[in-house]
Amino acid sequence: MSLVSVADFEQKAKELLDPNVLDYYKSGAGEQITCGLNHEAYKRLRLRPRCLRDVSHLDISCEILGAQLAWPLGIAPTAMQKLAHPDGEIGTARAAGQAGSIFILSTLSTCSIEEVAEAAPETCKWFQLYIYKERSLTQQLIRRAELAGFKAFVLTVDMPTSGDRRADARNDFKFPSHLSLANFQDDLTQRFASKCAGSGLTAYVTSQYDSSITWQDIKWLQQLTQLPIVLKGILTAEDAQLARDAGCAGIIVSNHGGRQLDTVPATIDALPEIVAAVGKDLVVMLDGGIMQGIDIFKALALGAQTVFIGRPALWGLATDGQRGVEQLLKILRHDFDTTMKLTGCASLSHIQPSMVVHESSYWQHE
């Protein structure tokens, strides 16, 4: 049977992946309520299409932080992609480049910064970052990403500690010995890790998450690089305003795919208040729950300038490596093109907030 949707790729990936790896990729925190909300929230939004508009020529290109993109979708950082397929992050990055999309490389990748840069030179690449307890580790990653031609840093800010991921605990999930955290194979990291006798490199890197970081550390980060800094994990207008005041270039409205704090809102539900607070001052982006081109349209109508997918790219990768990700992106692109035409929008500037409303607006009674 042909794979014609993200859901089809997800089902195929579930058949192919090792059960423990599948749980690692798909599960969320706690009772996984937020995981469900990320998808259900889109289903509660209704489209209000306009008719009799010339949509014979579409222009869905956009510019995000100086990057010219073919369309407003990129690939979010997801860890350990060689668990899904030997192509790993290199395959995903190449597929993003083929589609004219941004690729964000995770710090916890199984292909190194340098390997991805060499293998996907034409892809617009950003680097996801943590501020580690051992600040020199963060500094070194910044230098390497700059030298490799990455164009922005995406600082994850919703992880002072790991969320309550029960599936991983039940499975006693461990990083396979035949793979490595490719960005931590250098002498500096090995020297630090050796101080933690018996803990292993993966445990050492995990131990470096710093629960003491504050907004003052954003200033420290800005002193290290001239590249744009994007904060990933913002869910409130208050924190979005602090990000603006701190001089960040953008934010990604994200709940970490539901993997950190359960029962926080779906990102599409959190988006409007954030756009209202800072949408004119910095680049507002979103991840979480995107399964169709229709979902992309809804997020843009509510004020996002671009969106990112995480798990769907993994499903494509697990199904057929780089080719699988390319095919999945083509499906999303076709679906988005169709949605644009059927809503009467020939360009992104034609998308209006009035074109998306909550389903409850149709249930009002006198």
C-alpha cells in the first residue's frame, strides 16, 4: 500500500522500529496528556476558506532569520537519529535541503556537527544547544557550529531536568553501545567524562543539564556568538516578552513534544497569546502536532512565521532513510499547496487570522 500521509509513515515506522526505540521516540511525559493535546487541538480548529480567487500561481516562499526558504516548514531537533536508520541526521539534513527547509541539528545527535555540515552543505542548518554545567562544553559546541557554517543557535529552555518519561523507565532504555553521541567524542569531553568514574559518556552528558540557568545566562550566550539566538520551549506571553527584552532573534513555541511537563497546553493553543505579545518584535515559530499541510496553514493563520516537525521526520527516516524523509516532506508540501489553493491564498501574505476559528464559534446559540 502506498504511503500517502504522515499517519501512514508513522504506522510503517511502528512496524519497523525496535519496540524500545519506538517508545523512546513516540512517548511523552506523565500520562501523555499533552502528547494527545498537540494533535487534538488542531482538530478543534475550523477553516474559513475564501472563494473565487486566482490561485493558479502559488508563492509560498519565505525568509526566516535571513534564510530564503521554499516554504514555511523545517525539521526540529530530535536526538539519536541513527536509532531510526543508519542514514541518521545526515539523511534528514539532506532531505531538508532538497525540500528547501531548515534543519536543526540536536546536540545529542549520532552524526557530528562536522559530518552533517560536510554531507549537507546546501541545507540551511541551525544548531540546537543546551547551556551545560560545564560551560566550556557549550562554548566548544558553539565554536564548532560556527566554523561548520551553521546559521543560528536554538537554545532549549524547557529542560532544567528531564521529564517523567515512564515508557523509558519501564523499558530501562539505554543508548546502544554500537552508536555514539557524535558531538562528544573530542578530547575535552572525554577528559571531563573520565572524572565521573563508571558513569559512561551518555550518563555524563545527561548529568550536565543545568537547573540553575536564568535569563542572565542568555546574556552570557550572546557574548559568545554573533549568530541569532532562538529560544525553544516558550509557552507563555510572559516568557516571550522576556525573550524579546533579552534581545533574542526568535522563539519556538514548543512543549518539547509533550516529553517534559505533562498537561501544559498544545502549542497551537499557546500560540495566539504569544503572537499578540511579541509577534511584531521577533520571529515566532512553532513545533508540535503538525501532521498535515492543513496544520501548517492553521499555525500560520494564528501568527507563526514557520513551523517545525520532529517525530514525523523520524517516521520518514525509519521507513526508508533519507528517501523516506524526502517523500514525507513532498507529501506535506503537496498537502500545504492544496490547502493554500482551497482557502483562496496564492501567497503566505494572503493567509488571514479570520480564516481559522475554534469549533465552538459554530455552536453559539441565542
